[in-house]
Amino acid sequence: MDTPDIIVIGGGSAGAAMAGRLAEGGTRVLLVEAGRSDKTLKSRVPALTSSVVQNPDYDWCYKVEPDPSLGGRADVWPAGKLLGGGSSLNGMMFIRGHKWDYDHWADLGAAGWDYQSVLPYFRRLEDNERGPDAWRGTGGPIGVSEVRARYAITDDWIAAAEAAGIPRSEDLNGKSAEGVDYVQVSQRGGLRCSTARGYLEGRDYDGRLKVELECQVLRILIEEGRACGVVVRQGGEERTWRSTRGVVLSAGSMNTPRLLMLSGIGPAEHLQDMGIPLVRDLPGVGRNLQDHVGTHLVNTVSGTTLNTDAQGLRGALQLLKFAALRTGALTTGIGHAQAFVHGRPGLPAPNLQISFAAFAFDFDEQGRLMLRKDAAVSTLIGLMRPSARGRITLRSADPLAPPVIAHQQLGSEDDIEQIVEGIAIARKIMEAAPMAAQITGEVRPGAALDAPEALREYVKLASIPLYHPVGTAKMGAAEDLMAVVDPDLAVNGVEGLWVADASIFPSLPAGNTNATAIMVGDKGSDHVLKALRANR
């Protein structure tokens, strides 16, 4: 390829979608990805997710500053270091969020990102096993499938949730995003369907798309106020690549603000402290960091779960089922059923995600996750709208240094109280028929922990990040001084530069964020194409 029209930085959930759609629209695209190929069984086989997460060959393993709200614990946040980004190593739960979330984006200044405006793009990106309707799409690049690791206890949990007063939803991505339903996963034929597989694999769009792997961008090249290329490091060499029309930054919520600041775009005082020449003072770069937070209820049970299926002859049978039919335990995602509920009255949308999995983990002596040996199930109580807002800053002007990530998962006493209320709901489900007859014990928090104060202390110790960081280059109206991009995803005050990834979310949507990130890349391509056509 000669000099491309557009360079897309980052081939992750949004970046691969952006690059594919731009090339499909007639644009010559160079996609620059710092990670390696996603063509490995460790990524493609769903149950092998744990072999890529926290593996520095495939995961950036960002170290977060000690979090005082979690007793000073310093967590490690994953980020995909391979083509497809988060979609190549996540738990594959495909959920869009609530209608209210996107209407709220519009209220916050993201005009054109209300629910009715984003719905056509969710439908466009899907190839859904449930078939097309007013909310769902087929024929798109991302396979959306039913869970193929089916356990009777999952059916029982859904029935128990209904018995506990949670209404049944026919489709949590459809007409009603409230209630209980089975999880759908981003898979095709029992294998992970990342954006790399969906938008890129086997396609070069008539030569209009070129992908460079293991190529780390050091900074965006900006001349006379316009983005015109990138400075990269590949194979131990530093070089400059130029584009004729501009640059799209899709490096993710941790890396996008870092690259903006390394390129001179960000809070002026911080860039001065780092010794980086200022291109554009945008105080919102790196601010507004948000993440879902939650904790687990773990129960031992009398029935069959994935824990028992993973051992001995049963484990060998699961290998055969996967090889022959692409079903069974090796196709599992991180969840099998879920409910979105109002933990208290008066809320505009559900504040809790209750996710059920027909398996449970423990930790080994090194703190690594390992499947429990006995039959067990886990319920994750996730807080959908936490109050905390964190910040990402530069550690130094060294373009290879990781960012400083400072965030409190539990930002207020009310956050803690909402999770405690969620634990009560999760326990209520376990106490309802037909689940009650199968419960043999409560491992975590433990039945003895039932006093409100004891549960609040438990939440402070046992809560975990849900690895859904967003918001660090937020989209907003022109009068919003903390907005980094406008509703067309153009970086304020810099020509030819757009951002398209989860960093532009003004606020967290309910549920897992990957489907929304893909939508941002897919929809964002139309905004970039519109700008390119207007400026011919």
C-alpha cells in the first residue's frame, strides 16, 4: 500500500471494527497493532481464556495504584495485547446495556448517541442466533450465540430468580433490558468471535486494508494542528508512517489517554511537568475513569457443574464433545445466565447485574484462579453505576512507560450499600425453589456473615474490579470543558484526529462493555467517513 488515507492505532474491539468499516467504505487504511496475532487456540477456545489473561505475551497487565477503598490492594487490569484486543481475551458475555444508558449519553452532550441512534449499529454488527427482529440483527461480522455449555442448574437458577420476584426477559438485548435471561456470547460455531475474526480475518477489502502487528505507536505526528501520521517502534527500529487524511486512535481506555498526552494533547500543567511540548490543552484527557465493581457469592451444590465436568473421564468426554460438536465445557464463557435488577426503588434503570455461572473458582497459593474441585456455582453481584471517578496520567515522557492508573473502586458508602443489597438479592434466589434443594453450603461470603455491618466489611475486602474501564477521553458537547472529543469523535482542537474506543464513553452502560465498544468502532466509522467525504 502507498501512503494510506487513514492510520488506525489499535486493532482491538473498536479499532478492528473501525478499520474494517473504513476500508469497506473505500478508504485506504493502515491498522497498527502493538500486540501479536490472535490466531492461537489460547484465544479462540473459549474455556482457555485464563491462559491469555494475566499472560504478558497476550495481556498488557496494567498495574493499578494501591486502592484505599479496597484496603490498599493494588490490582492488575487486563488489556488485550493481541489483534482483537479485549474481544480476544474477555469473558465473551455479549450485552449492550440499557436504553436509559444511551439516552443519558445524549443528555450529557453526546448528541446522536441516544438509544434510537445506536440501535441500528448494534443490529448491523450482529449475526445473532436468535434471528432478526426490531432489536436484533443477522449477517453482521460478530457472531452472537447461545451458551453451548448448558447445565440444568442454570435453568433452575433462572426459575428461582423468577420465584424470587425477578421478571423473565425474553431478551436482555431486546425489548426489555430488565429481568432475568440466559447469557449470549460473542462466539461463532463454539469458538470466540473477536473483532479480529469478524472484521479482519480473510479480508483485505480489495487491498485497502493493511495490518501491521507488534508495532508500538510512540506518539501521533501532528503538524500545523493536524494529525498526519505516527511514530512507531517495530522490530527494534523507530520509524515514521504518514497518512493523507488523518489518524483514528483506538488504543483503549488506558492507552488512548497515554498516547494523547505523549503527543502533546492533554492537561497543560501535567504535560509541562513531564517536559512534553503542548499541542492542545485538553484537561479532560485521562480524567473521568470509571469501572464496574462487584463481589461474588459462591455456593457448593449437589448437582453437576463445570467443576465436576472438568475432571477425570468427564473432562476427557468434554474434550471429545468440543472436538466433534463444538459444545460442552470448553465453549464456556464467564457467565451462563444473568439478571438486571433495581436493588432499591426510585432508580431510572437497573443498578445491579446479577451474573450466574455453573462453576466457581478458588485461588492457589500464588493468588491465581483455579477451578474448585467440588460441584459449585458462583453469582457475581456487579454495581452498574459506581460513584468513583479515577484518573490516568503519565509516569514519564518515556513512550514505553506504562501509565499511572489511580482509581477507587468503591467511591462511597452508598456504593458499598448497593452491593450489600445485591448480595441479599442473590441469596434470595438461592433460597427459592428449585435452587434451594441443591444448595449444600455457602463458601463466600459464608452463611455466618449476615449482619449488615459484617457484609459491608466483607464488600470492602472482597470486591473486585470487573475490568470495564471507560471514560478517559470522553465525548461531549462543545461547552463541556472536560470533553475530549465531540459527538463525531473528532478530538477538540486537532484536525484529522478521531478517538473511537471505550475511552469516549461519557458514562458506564449497564453490563459488560465489549459490545458497546464494538458499536463505537462500527458507528464511529460512519462519522469518520462523513468527515472525509465533506473534506474532499
